[in-house]
Amino acid sequence: MAKPMTKSQTIRHLSDKVGVPRKTAAALLEELVSTAVNQTKNVGQFVIPGIGKLVKAHRKARMGRNPQTGEPLKIPAKTVVRFRVAKACKLAVVPKR
């Protein structure tokens, strides 16, 4: 399996594909990330059409176990971020049989 692209490789790829300077591609990528974080934090979700969406979700408190001692412990409720992959992206990456 090939290695995933690094940030600089992604910027170089975007720059070459769109025909803009690398500095512009880097600024665009940084702005996309910043917007995604701010929208997810303030609105609760951020959609990237064709790829998926970031969703802020609340996880309830639950009982867990300490793996070393087996002793039960309470895991507190918390807010987490999840990424839901769009159906089109999922089918493009892993087609149905």
C-alpha cells in the first residue's frame, strides 16, 4: 500500500492541478481547514460536498473497565467530532460487490 500524501505534497498537487502558485494553494488549504474547524465548533457541522461532513456529537456517560485491574470506572460524558463519509465518496473508494 502506498503512503498517504503529506501536507506539502497535497499543496504541490493542488498547485499543479489548478495552476496557481504553491503559496496560494497553501493559503487555500489553510483557510479550508480553519473554516471547517470554526463551522463545526459554532454550527455543529461542516459539509465538504462529495467527500463528507464533520459533525459535533455528544457522547453519553457510561461505565467502563480499567484493563489492568478489571475495576469498573465511570467514563464522563463529552463532546467529540466525527467525520461522516459521503455515499458517493464511499462508493468511489470501495464499490459495492
